[in-house]
Amino acid sequence: MNQEVELIEAFEKQAQRRKDRREFFKAFALTAVAGGGLAMATSIQRAAAQATLTDGDVLNFALNLEYLEAQFYSYAANGVGLSADLLTGSGKVGAAVGARQATFKDPAVAAYAQEIAADERAHVAFLRSAIGATAVGQPQIDIGVSPTSAFSNAARAAGLIGPGEFFDPYANDENFLLGAFIFEDVGVTAYKGASPLITNKVFLEAAAGILAVEAYHAALVRTTLDAKGIAAPSLVDATEAISTARDSLDGTSEDDQGIRAIGTASNIAPLDANGLAYSRSTGQVLNIVYLNKAAVTAGGFFPNGVNGTIVTSAAN
């Protein structure tokens, strides 16, 4: 068997859990024949987006997401949220409600929570400083555990709980990791999707730095779930269910992936056939955090919406 055949078989294994990647290569070939038409179209799309959005708009969009992650991890790790001096700013300032300190039995997971909490707090402080006087304040955030909370609604949409039941990401190590899994892959795709909208090289470098950290966090969560999934396969099933639920919200593509192994290889990094991470538009990111596939301006983890200019999810 030659190398070319082996590569094709490897891609076909991935296609068992994703769309047939042969369509990707077909589209790529057509693009090459067109003499770079895709690159030109992408440039036009970015130019149009940049004509209506400033770097500050994009960074403020990211800041909303950092508030969400920082509050979840801070409460889970330490039992307290962000300090008041990190919450002020433009827009409707709200509280992070319903959270508490997580019950950890695995000291490694507890240590991971501490590290990620510190990183996310630093991201909030850094973005607020970089944006300056126009930084948005923290919007209302729902990270509670009631049957109608965002976490419970997300878990119910994934089929992890039934009607009237609740999902508590603070109850144990496994639930915490699944709660983190809901956020982390989304954060990576959000920064990758938003980065091309940033024109200032200093801000772009900063966004790239945060993207790298978010990718480390996502890989840590996925790796830990993968390891625990050896003894508890239901954890792997849960990541696939969450992944499918996210895919149902953000459009027709099936890029999102859980952690189920592909053949004999693990799936720590959710990539395409070229080994590249995928992107989400700002609207697609809001579809997920609002828990709504329609074009809306609030819901889910942000009951009153996010602050800033970018507030509407995509119409899917």
C-alpha cells in the first residue's frame, strides 16, 4: 500500500465522525483552478466586516466571553467571582449568578481549575486595559444550576438530563470538566474567527496570544476527559452529545467534535483534514452562548445579552 492510499484511508476514518472531507478537497481544487478566487472573496468579506467594526468592537466582543469564562472558573476554583473593579464599564452591567465552589476529589482537576481561573482573570484585566475607556462592563451572566439555568438547558439540549432535571457543573470533577468543555472549544473558534477582523498589529498579536492560551485550556480539558473516559465511557458520550448540540445551533456545518477516538488515535485537537482548527463567526459564537439558533440578542448564559456593538446571533 503506497503513501497516497494510506493518507486517503486516514481521511476516510475521520469522515466517519465528520462530513466527507473529500468535498473539501474538491472545493480546494476548484479554488485553485479559479486562480485564488477564494482568497479574493475572503478578502472582500473581511474588508466589508472591517468597514463596520472597529478593533474595539471586536475586543469588547471577546471581553464578554472572557467575563463568562473567568466567572465560571473563579467560582468553581475559589468560591468567589471577579473583583468589583473588573466589572465596570459601558453597557448594562450585571452580576454572575448561581455559581459556587466546585467539589473536587481529583487534586489534578482542582489544580487545573486554579490555573485556568487565574489565566481567565488575567485575560479580563488585559482586555479591559487594552480597550481603555470604552471597555464594556460585565453583562448579566447565568452560571447557576437550577432546572432552568443555562447549564441545565445546554445539558438538556444535549440529552444529558431530562425535563425538570438540572445539571450542576460544580458537583464533582466530571461535571466540572463537562461544564468547561461547553466553553473551551467555543473560545478557541471564537478567537480564530475574530482575529482576521482586527487591523491593529499590536491588538492582533495580543489576540493570538489569548487564542493560544485558550487552545491550551481546551486541550487540557479534552485530554483530562479522554483519560477519565477510559474508566467512564459515558463521559466520552457526553462530549459527543454536547458537540452535536453545538453543531445544531451554529449552522449547517458539522465541524464541532467531541473526544471520541478516530480509529486508534485520540481526538484531543478537533481539526479538519488539513490539521487546521476551524473558526466560528461572532454570530455563531452567540448562537451557542445564547443557546439559540435564531438571530436573537439575548439568552442562555447571557440572559440580557452581551454588551458592545456585536450583540446579535446568526440566523441558522
